[in-house]
Amino acid sequence: MSTLIFFDINGTLIKRDERTDIPFSNAVNTLLSTENIMEGVDTSARSDKDVFMEVLGKADLEFGEKLWQDFLSLYVKQLDKFSNTDVWRENADAVPFVKELKKEDITMALITGELSLGAEYKLKKIGLWECFLTGGYGEDGLRRFDIAEKAFEKVKETTKKNYDKLYVIGDTVLDIQTARHLGAISIAITTGSHSREKLMAEEPDYCIDRFEQVKHLFLK
Ligand SMILES: [Mg+2]
């Protein structure tokens, strides 16, 4: 029996607060010569590329490959600049949980709106990047379901295995819907963007405050 667990990043593995998106905002503001164009833009559970397109719309600009590449080079500079600060911290008990599963050789992958660039910086910072086989990222699709399908495809291509137990762990209603979309068991965590009430209304299979609460599903 093979188990595959997908993790969201922001609000799930990484603690989400008003500072999480600073490198992204700084890069966008530098690119567009604005000060706070991200104000009022809801980034939660969205693809970074989709957010970027919305912001361009606010500035009356159209998306183009040149703008995107310029943004990426500014973004990597910002990620680098912030990599030695504490803007990215472990959420709840994510680090010991993921490391224990890794020791048991459980396959783990990411489903995130974050660009792979940002995902790598953030997860390296908390020492978890190497624990994930692959992932679906912000550049893999504009919508969460597309990103999730891509992530699943990449895992299957890499491992050539079939999985009979799929899980999706995330902090938003969209993560629960994504689990359903993939035919996976959903584990909602209350430490991010959505309240327990809001998550429960979507009827996740599990709703937790800390990862240790579902450890028994994966570890004997
Ligand atoms: Mg999230």
C-alpha cells in the first residue's frame, strides 16, 4: 500500500502573517514603480502568477513574458535578501512532523500557489525542502486544481507507482476542495487563513490544530 501526502506551504508548513509576502510585494512594487500596489489583493490559496496578473491589471498593464521575466529576477533578489531574516518560520509542529514521515519513507509532495523559486527559499529556510519529492507550483497553473493535477502527474512520473492512499493537508477551504478533486483524504489545519468554523463548513475528513493530531494515520 502506497501513501502520498500533499502539503500546502503558506499557513500550513510556513507560518503565515503580514510579512510572508513582503519579498513578492517588494519585487512587484519595484517592477511597477509603485509603493503598495498589493494592498487589498487577497493572495491566500492563489497562484503567484494569477496574483501577478491581477496586480498588472490594477496598473493598467497587460501580462507579457518580458514583464514576467523581469519580475522573476527582481523576486529572486528579494528572496535572497530576506533569506537571512525570520520572515519564514515553521508553522505549528510542521518540521518534526515532516521529518518523521520522511524517515519512514513516506512520499510527500507540494501543492502550492507559490512559485517553485519561492517555495525552495522558504522550505530551505526551515530545513524541509529536501523532504519533498516534487510539487505543483504557481508557474504550473493559474488555478489550484490545475496545479494539483500537475503535482500528482509529476509524482507518478517520478516514482512510477500507484498510490492508494492520498492526502492533502492545507489551511484553506480550497485545499479541502482540492483534496476532493484528487480523490484524496482532506486534512484541514486551523493555523492559517481560514477559521475552524469556515473549514468545518467544507466538511474536511480531519480538522487539526497541530500535525501531531494526525501522526497516527501515518506512523505506527
Ligand atoms: Mg495556504
